Amino acid sequence: MDSEQVSRDELLAVIAQQQTVIAELQATIGTLEARVHELERRLAPGGARGMPGLKPEQAAESNPRRRQRRRENSARRRQVPTRQVVHAVAACPGCGTALVGGSVKRTREVLDVVLAPVEVVEHVYWERRCPGCGRRCVPAPELGGQVLGQQRLGVGLLSLIATLREEGRLPIATIQWYLATYHQCPLSRGAIVAALHRVAQQARPTVAAGLGRIRAGPFAQADETGWRENGRNGYVWTFSTPTEQVFVRRRRTKEVVDEVLGPEFSGVLVSDFYAAYHHYPGLKQRCWAHLLRDIHELRTLYPQDRGLARWATAVHRLYTRAVAYRGKTRRARYQARRRFEQQLERCCAPWAERPAAVQRKLCARILRHLKELFVFVAEPMVPPDNNGAERSLRHLVTSRKISGGTRSAQGTDTKLTLCSLFGTWRAQRVNPFLACRQLLASPQV
């Protein structure tokens, strides 16, 4: 615009427009500054960053919250005694008369740990010669259920090492220290690593059988997380059910879903909104926990948007009603699923057409996956979220933060095989040490 040729009224209009834009920007800046202060206050009490909790000069709450009353008695339960020591007075301290019999006055339970050194068993095989035919006779090894192959570590020690590594998430050096300190069993790091490889090799048929049960199940939950191998980034995928867990390391592509689940799987695939799951031709249930989390974060960013608040409340109430629905017949459940989908569509369609609406992208995502949000209503055994897969990854993620990953392909294969094995036992709530010992002591094929 040429300032010498425009009129005074046009200049005033431009100035007024700029003032309006400046006022809107100032209001936005004020809202963001208030939000930043609010987040800082939540992250650090008192407005200062640092260690959480009360500072020495801060006073405690004057009216602390009362402890919630327990619904049942939580007294400590006594364990079955392994040894009993009887304490009785042999003679009366007053007159010296011998005392016999009596009744139990009280008991006291004492728990202690017995340091058990490793048991070193030397198997000696005698050779005997038959006096009749002169044949030399040597007995067969007959060590089935005690040791694997030609190794010198028994199944109990192998199970202990694998349990400490997977359930305890202990580093190799810590396992070495524990065995030497509490069991007087000095082992090299290489021997401990070889023991883990041996257990993983023995567990592969069991893990393969678990994958077969996942493929034959009515649904499977899938998720992925990062995993570094020898400094190279990659991804670990988990495919799980409430009683089975399987982990594999692959690229983050859709082919992994086809490779692991295979054509045998025809159930419902429960996952988040990652694009690698889009191509699955069967029924899919998208994770409501991810969706509601994104809605909550959007409300946190725009606390003053009333339209967003009304929309978020409506979506959450619709989800709550869907979770609470209990249809008795299959037809009623499918009708309810369509009804919930129509209600959600009416709730999101108007906002998806408004470019200025902050929830426009979320509404577009909901409409794009509308047929995959209420499958759990028609199929009661399917969960509405993918929390099961995320919980199965939690143990592995903690181990990754401790170790940083693995150093070789063999180490990754061993790690994920043991994760699948112990993760399945964890989901089934069985004793991992006893289960591992039973696995290693079972007859070898």
C-alpha cells in the first residue's frame, strides 16, 4: 500500500485492525503466561524448582487428611513354622519343685535367613568289569532334571540367575556379587551370561507355544517402545493377552504386525492410533486411554475455551456410559455399539468442520476411527484401552533405563525371550523361580 496515495480513512482502518491484532496477541500471551505459572506451581510447591516435599522452614498441614478406614482386617498373618523351639521353666524359682506339663501361654514368631552355601555335587562313575564275559560296564549319566547338557550349573542355579536377572533386573556384576556373598559361589561374568543364553534356548519352545495361544485368542493387545542394540536404535514390539506376553525386536513398520500375528489371528487387535495397525483387516479396538489423555492435555493448554470444555465433557460421559453398558444378548450389544457411534459422531462432526476449533484435529481422528472405538461394547471380553500392553512393556522399559540396551543380536534375542517367558509368568501370577526350575527340569525333547 502506497502511503502517499491512500486516504485518511483507509489509514485509520489499518491502524484499528492492527490494534485489534495486538490486543488479541496480548490476551494470548497473558493466558500462556498464566498457564506457565500454573504448571510451575504444580511441578514445584512454593513456586521454586527442586526436590519435592516440604522445606525445613515450611510448616506441615494444620489439618492432615484422616487415614481411610480399612474394609478388612490387615493384621500381619503368621507363616507356617519350619522349626519350633519350646521354652519352659524346669523348676519353680520359689521353692525349687520340678515342673512338668503345662499349657501354651504365648508364641512369638521370628523370621531369619539361613545362609546356604552352594552345594557342589561330584558325580563319580565307577567302571566295573564282568568276571564272566570281561565286559567293562560304566553307568549312564542319568542326570535328567538336574543339569542341562554338559554344563556344570544345575537347574536350580540357572533358575536363580535368570530370576535375578529378569524379575530383579539386576546387572550381571550384581548377580556375580550376590552369588559370591550369600552362596559362596564364585562365577565369572561370562558364565552368568552363558547361563542366561542356555535358559533362553530352553525356553524358546515355551515362548513359541505362548505366541500360538495369542494367535488363537479372541483379542491381542499390541504396543512398541524403543530398544538400542549395540548403539543402534530399534523397537521392541509386545503382543499380549491377560495371560500371555511375547516380545520381538523389529523395525517400526506395519509388516511386524503381519509377521507376528500371522494369518492365524482373526481376533480383535487392541492398539493405539499408530498407523502401523491401520492395515489390519479384522476388527480393531483403539485405545480410549490415549484419546482421553490427548483430550485432557488439550484442555490443559486451553483452560478458558468453554466450547472445548463442553465437548470434552460430552465425550468423556459417552465413554463412561459405554463402559458401564452391560448388554445381555449379542444383538443388543451390537445395536448399542451403533448407537454410541452415532452419538459420538454427532458430538464431533460440527467441530471437525471449524478450522478455528482447537479440537478439530482430535475430532477428525475420532471420525476417521469411529468404527474402531466401541468394539468393546459388542465384544465384552475386549478391553476399551491398551493399558495391558503398556503394563507389559513397563518391566522392559525399566530394564532399558538401567542397562541402556543390549550389545549384540544374541543378547537381544536372549533378553526378549526371557522377557516373554517371565512376563507370561508374571501375568499368570506364578512363582517365577519355581516355574523356571520346573521348565528346566522337564524332560528335554
